[in-house]
Amino acid sequence: MKRIVIAAMAGMVLLIGIYGYINGTNRQLEYSIISHESGYAYKIDVQDSNFYRLCSPEKIYNICKLEIQILENGKPFVKFTNNPETVRNQGGGIYTFLPSAILFSATDNSDPRKNKKSYELHYVEHLRLRYLLVIAVLCLGVIFWISNGVRLTDDKSSEIPFWFWFAFSIILIIAVAFRLWWTSLLGCPYWKADTGSYIYPALESPWFPLSELRTIGLPYFFSLALAIWHHPLALLVAQHCLWLISSVLLCWSLVKRFRLLTIALILLCYLSFVQKNIHFEYLLYSEQMARCFYVIFFALWFLWWDKLSIGRCVILGIIFVTNFLVKPSAFPLIGVFILVELLRRKDVLAAKLRYMLPRACAFGAVSAIILLAVCFGFWLRYGQFNITSSTGGRDLYSHVSHLTYLDGGCYPEIKKELRLIIPIYRNKYTNKWDFRPNWVIYNKPYEDILRDIGYISPLTVVREFVRKYPGHGSRDQQINKVWETLALEAIYHSPVDYLHHVAISLARLLGKGVTGFYDPKTLTFDQRNYELLEYSKQRFKEAWLDSARQPPQSLGNMTGSNWQPTSSQVRTLSVLTLFAEGVSKAVDIVFGGYKLWILWALCIPFLIWSAREAIYRSLLLAIFALGSFCVLYILFLALINSAEPPRFLLNIQDLAILGCMMSLYISFKTIWEAVIPNKKIIDEIHVCRH
């Protein structure tokens, strides 16, 4: 672990140095025509976004400092003031900064537009020395801390070959540099349909960002990021840190616990460059956080495999409940953790229970305390002891709306209206396996549904009912209660149809695999990306204003419809996109569609055969943990929410591919050992013959 931490720190220091060198050069600012402001003062409207970023009121938080130079006939102005009135009234070659411009006067107080003198703007950007000192002290402290015996694991690391560390460092540095470059160029994340429901709670109530629509996990993570730096870029940096920590931990667990060097490098390359992961990293979807926390949980679990103390169970419990508060579908992780821990012990049942009981209590206690605290806070704010008001019943009904029991039962007034639309929806759409959950629960206006059914939908019917007959709780809570009652009634009266629907949904879901959901185009300079980015920047500014905060003055270089990338930027992005597409295509060829699950199933006989060897015990238990969790998660997902977008399966994509690669490794090794005799045995036979 020492080498990996030192390599990571060295890589970051190298990147910081490169960044400081590149931005420490003298550059010319772009500016429009000089205009007269008042008195002796003339104004230059600067069009370079770096100027806004580094001369903004928040510039003291930047790790860099900016030196602006105004040149008159090649000679720099040396008089600076913070008071614009001094420039207007006194003049004489004084300058100052405005929020979006530079105010200056000519050295002889003449009109710069007519005095036949040339004026240029240059800036030099440097890393702040104090930040470099802080980074150096922290790095030295961590190195000293590691060198004095503090380790993440209890075992001494065996010697890892140089080629592994070299390849590991190269992959990691390229991935980090790519994210820093693209993030700084964008200036803010992309804003999609779900983004606002995570951002607004973090802005409006940063200490406890609860909302009725979303669970608290991702908004709280965004609150922590914004507390460090109140800028949309902080959200992207936080997403990148999640990717970095989870990827390094998982790869290190493979090296440390199982010595799977090649698989660790392949997995790191996959985690760093596959397009889906990059897509969700820049879209601020909750799938990114859920995916990373699953990886962190299993990585730490594998690292602490032999000595799982009660304190480490508490840490795993915190990670689990955090993941649960991001996506409640993390629930099956509890059963997998307890089952695998019992199987790992070779003792009798009584000894296993004595070992597991305090650890399970620690794991469950910390999870329950955090969860109850969140539920209690939700009750204080919204009057309901829960973690959300609108997802359970809503999502379930979107899954089974076509099975709605219309002949009696609860809510007869609602069903009177649903009889006019559900049969049409069933005959023309769901019977052809064309589900429209967004129409059912969000009233999304699809053209064909508007033509066949009109502007009425289950949501409009339920909303009208709640308006006429208000009950206890907020409107969202009442609507969710109606959804839940209708969904459970539909399942009760049509259990066979429900299970048939679940089975087909599950088959179609697995057929998509874990690589075939999206074809993201976030890594492009095309017009569609510009439009999405401009829309995103506008929405972020509105979000900051709605929360009574000053919006950031700079949101990246890619601004305005007339912005064009430079040739070097196009070449850089082309190389990165080509590499990302190559990695994604390779993963799709090997693991796309049903191939992942078929490969895993074909490995089962070899896994059973290799179970005779004690050296494979830990690796087989790790595969069992990954496989059982993936199976339970997918079944749970199919039972409660198969009509939702299949992106939810992306939460376990890394674990599924890792489990399959580990299974293939054992299978190939078993076949190799069966086909190629052991060299040691052959040598012993030769000795006996002689």
C-alpha cells in the first residue's frame, strides 16, 4: 500500500506542476472595442473566461493567482487601485477591475481610441505559493505516516513487480489528467431531468438536504462538495474523487488479497475510460455515487477479509447505509454480507455464531442509528417517518399500472376514470411490451398517447382525487399512498400476470447486459453538446439565484454559440474519445448482452471443481459474494421496479464484470493445470527414473 499511495501522490504533484507550468505562461486576453466610461476612465470588456474565473469575488479560494498587465506601446501600467473613482477622477495610467471589465486611463489622460497608441492585455497565472507549501507538507506527512507502519491492512505487502506500478501509474495519471482537462474546459456539469432534484436541496438546506422527491444520500454529498467550494465545478470534482478512490481501492484489493495483477490493470482501465462511467460522472446522476460506494464496500471487505474487527464492521455499516440512502435497492447487501461471513468461518455453527453476532450487531447498529436519524428528520420536516414521500408507491405503480384492478376494490371514483384509459393503454401499448412509465406517473405528453387517449393520464386522475379529498400529509405523500394501494391491489388480484411480467422484464434486462444501455455523446464538440452545455449553465445560474446566492461569474471556456475549439483541443479530445470508445467496444464485445451471464454460468463447473484446492478458497468466496449480490440485486430490481429505465443495473456493472473476470481466471487456470502437468511432479518422476 505504501507504493500505491506514494505513486498516487507523485502523480498528483506532477499534474499540479504541469498545470502550474502551462498556466504560468504569458497569454494575451481577447477584448472588444475600448469604450468611454466616464471622466478619464475607459472600459475594456474582456471576453476571456479565465479573467472572470480568477478575478471573481471568490478568487481568494482559487489555488492560483492572476497577474494582469495592461501594455501601452509595449510598456506595462504599474499603478493599480481598488477604487474606480480614482481612475475616473485622477487618471494618469491607473487601472482597476470591474466584475466583467477592466477600467483604465491613458498615461497622459488622452483618449485611447484616438491617441494613436497601442494597448494590449496580458495575464500570467501562477500557482499560489502557500498552496504548494500546504500540499508539500501534507504529502510529507502522509509519507512519514505510512513509513512508520500505518497500513490499511494487517498483512505485509508482498513484492509487486515494477511493471505493474509503471502501468498502474500511467493509466491513473492519464485518466486524472483527462478529467481535469475536460472538466476545466466545460466549466460546469451537465444538467439533465433529475439534476435539479439533487442540487436544490443541497443549495437550500445544506446541513440537512432532505426533499420529498429524493433520498438524502446524493444531495448531502453535493452539500459537502459545495461547502468546500461553492461552485458547480465542485460537484464534478467530488464525482471524480469518488471514481478515483473507488477504483484505486478495488484494484488494490485485487492485488493485495488475491494478487490478480493483470485483472487489476484491466479493471482500472475499464473503470477509468468506459464511456458509461464517464457519462454518469458528468451528468450528476445518483448511479455514479451508488456504483462507487458498492465498489468501495467490496474493496474494503476484501482488504479486511482475514481480520474483520468490530470497528471495521462499523465502517462497512456506514458505507452500506450511505449507499442505501442513495439507492434503497442496496438492501440485499445485508444478507450477502452475513451469509458470506458465516461461510468464511471453518468452525462449528456455535463458534460461527459467536464470531458473527457482535460483528452483525455493530454493522446493523450503526446502519440503524443513521437510518433512524434520517427518518426522524424527515418526520420533523414532512410529518412522515420515512426517507422519501414519493418513490415507493409511485415506482411500483409505474411497473404494474397495466394490471390495475378495475372491477371494484378501493378508490372507486379513481377507477371510474381509469376504466376509460387503462384498457386502451393495455391493448395498444403494454400488450406489445411498450411501457410508458413516464406517462403513467409524470403525465409525459407522448404524441401517440395524446392521439389515442388524450390529455388524461393516471397522474391527472389521482391528482384530481387528492385535490377533492385531501387527507393527512403533503400532496406528494397522499399521491404516493394512492399509487401504493393501487399497485399492491393489482399484484394481489393478478399474481400470475405480475410474475410473468417480472420474468420477461428480467430476461430483457439481462439481455441488455451491463454495457448496452447508453451511447453517451458527452465527449464531443458538436452542436448538440453546446446546446446542452448552454442550457446547463443557465440552469445552474438560476439554481444559485433561486437559493438567494450570487451565481458564479465563470462557467467555463465553452460559452456562447460562436465559441470554437482550437485545433489542439480537437486533437486531444479525438484521441481521448477514440480510446474511450475502444475500451467501451472491447467490453461490449466480451461482456455485452447475455454474454456476461453466459460466461459466468459456463464457469460454474470449473469453480466447483477448483473448490477442492484450499488456495482458491478466498477467491471463490469473493466470487460467491459478488455473484450472490448481483443475483439478489437484479431479482429485487425486477420485482419492484422493472418498468424504470434499465440504467439502475449500472450500479452493479463493475461488480458483475469483476466477478466474471475472476471466474474466468480460475476456469482457465483449472483447465491449464489439468492439461499441462505440474513441472515439479515431472522433475520428481525423472529423479525416480534415474
